[in-house]
Amino acid sequence: MRYQPLPIAAAYRRFLALNQKLRRMLSSGTFSALRWEKQQAFLHQIRQLFQKLRRVIPHRKLRHALAASTLLLGLEHAQAQEFAAPVQNPFGLELGQNENSFFPIPQLVDIDGDGDFDLFHRTGNDDLYGSNILLFQENIGTPQEPEFSEIVANPFGVGTLNEATTLTFGDLDGDGDLDMLTGQYDAPSYGFYFTYYENIGTPTAPAFATPQTAPFGLSVPDDPDSTIPFLVDMDNDGDLDLLVGTYPYTYSYPYGSTTGSIAYFPNIGTAQNPEFGEAQINPFGLQPPVNGYLFLPTVADFDNDGDLDIISGGEYLYEGDYYQPILNYYENTGTPEQPAFAPPQSNAFGLVSSNNSYLVIPTAADLDADGDVDLLTSRYEYDEAGGGYAKIIFEYFENTAIINAVNAPATGAGFQLFPTVARDEVQWQVEASQSTGQLRLTVFDLNGRQFRQKELIGKAGTIPISDLPSGLYQMILTDETGRHLGVRRVVKP
């Protein structure tokens, strides 16, 4: 079946016309006179158009057009996220005091393909582990209730991190497992900006090969001191691109007087054989931090509108005797294929870290398996009473907004997918109380990219996955009104 593009202009006109009709009916009282079934059928038309248009039209524009109708339609929180107050050192994460020598740079990733998120970070100079050693904590809990194991140093055959700045993971060679790319501190002295660790193991049993410095022909303009990479499919073409924060080689006090830049390297090769184009500096309207010197990004679909947004650390304010770290939210107001980012919003959605820490480092994942993206950060908290030692703090910001979840059940209630590791197909079933006649299953990858939607009828059936690339997928079940019924994860080896 040949792909037929959505006629956007016609769909948008239809969306506006139906919304205007709804307003007239509400004003005249004719809407309330309709039978309940007729009301829901009419509202369903508008909701369907909203869900289609939100992929290509900025959601602010759509919500502005809806105005007060959003409440009736159940879309008033369709994009707005709400994060709970931070929980310190959750899931058994507590590293304590370690002066200034131990700097955890966290990354959440399902490295062993078991459907939950594990945690990587790395040291600074530390007597216990040595200089810049990779640290790993496996999630020995569940996707809904994480619990992280004791720290394992030098996991999966990694012996050195070459004074790495940050870690980022992705399947760079298209073989179904996750490889690792690291940035570089003091890059001019070392003579390279990135190090590539190919995963020569399997999706469930990783093993990293001897590191390759200066991989894929990558070079960075202006010879920065440090690089901070993040692998992500920025243009929705099925391969991994590279977003990089850079830190200048020369700086002056205060640190905020000299900022770095943001570089974007599009993958002009393939998902199996990456080749990166020339760096684009400060692309897509992105602005480096003003009061700080680092751009520490994590990329995900934070507002659930089908494209990728950014939350970054690295900026701070100095207030009296305290530092106030800042998390910047860059909303993607463009499309999945052509991103465009609005100016950063400081500490959006209630993402406010505690004072007296000049740097906060974020990583994002759905840590409670409820279908939205949560945030985990690490930082130092200066303890003046303890002699100036820096106490390491992890903070967990739970995303408490569930998209279109009016009276939503508990996560996954009544919705099952099995087996959770499969190559060709998975079985689905719902409880009789959940089966409303027509259900919709939406499949997303780890980066929030939508792969497909499938209409489900009845209480059980099979879902073919043989054509999906290897990886971890999140499958979200909704009813015909968009009500969230559950979320499950499936690993395709």
C-alpha cells in the first residue's frame, strides 16, 4: 500500500470548522440537547484531527484555536507536563561525600535488554577507582519500581575512559545492541574529541571492544577544550545524528563570561554505516546557556507531541552566598523531520533543583513505566558545615502528567503484552472491562519516535513486529477517545 500524505491544509480547515461549530452549539444550548452518544461522536472527530495535526503543527497553535473547548475535549493537559518535587537519592542511589574528586555523569539506558533502565556514570579522580573509570549500576528492580545495584567498576570490558566528559549510547552500527560514545576533556592535549566503544556483544549481554579515538572522521570547529555528545535521531530519518555541547579552550572569570556553543552533526550515512556531515553551529535556533559554560543535554519527547525536545544542565545563577543550578527546557516547535527550538525556559514544569550547587546534570527515561518521560539528575551540594566537602546528590523528578488520562487506571492495568522479548510477534490481551470495542496501540522507540499505530478489536490478538529494527519499544494502549489504558515494553533482539 502506497503511503498517502495527510492533506494538512484541508485537515486544519476541517479542525477549525468543527471547533467553531462546537462553540456555536455550546452557546446556543444545542450541544447539551444531543444524546450522549452523539456528543461523544462529534467530540471524537475533533480529537482525532487534533492528534493527527499535532505531529506537524505546533501544539500551542492548536490549543489556541481550541481555546475553552480544550476542557470539554479533555485536551487541556495534552502537552503540558507536571513534575513532582525532587526526591533525593532515590532507588538506592547514595554516594555520599567524596570531596571534589568524584563527579557522576549519569546516563539511563537499557543496556541488557530486559525492559528496564540501568544506570551508567563515571568517576573523576578518586582513590577508590582511579581516574575516569566507567561505573555501572544494574536495575535489579522492575520497570515500574527501579532499584539500582551496587556500583560495578569497569563493566563489559571497558578499561579506560580517556578523561571522558560524558557518555551517550545508541546503536551506531545497526546490529541491534547499544554502543557507547564519549566526549573528551582537554581535547587539544589528547588530540581527539570523541571515543567510540563498539558493543561486540549482544542486546542482552553487552561487551565493548577496544576504544577507537577520533571515530567516523568527526572534527569540531574552533578546537574546544571539551565536548559533550548526545546521540539522537534529530531529523527522524532512521539513523543516529550527533548533538554536541562544546566548552571553549580559553575562558575567563566569571565562567559565564565565556560560553561554549552547540554543534550538530547530521548522519549523512546510514543506520548501519554512519557518516557525519560538517558541524552546524547553534542549529535549529538553539541558544547556548547565558549564565554558565556548559550545554549538558538530554533529548526526549518531553511534551508528548511527537517530536523531540531538550532539557539541558550547565547553567546557574549566583544568589548571595548560594549557587542556583538551572535546568533549561527547549521546546521543539517544529516537526520531527525539521526541528526548531523555542528560546530556553528556565526550570520549566517545576524542575527546580536545590540551591548551593553550580552544576546539575540531567538524564531522561520513563523510570516508572507509566508512558511519560521522567528526569534523573546528579549534582554536588556544598556542605559548608562539613568543612566544604561536596556531597553528591541524585534527584528524581517524576513526570506526573499522563497524556489524555481522564480517570486513567494504574499503569498497565488490564493490558498485557507477551513475551517481552520476541522477534516475530507478540500477544496482547485486555480485561473485558477495558475492551471498549476499538483500541489503538501506538509503538514508540526509546527516543520517543513513533513507529506505527495499529487498531485493535476485541480482547486479545497478535501484533507482528518482524519488520521493526532491533531495539526496545514502548507500546501505549488507548481507547477510541484517546484515554490512556496502559503501557508495556517489548525488546526486539
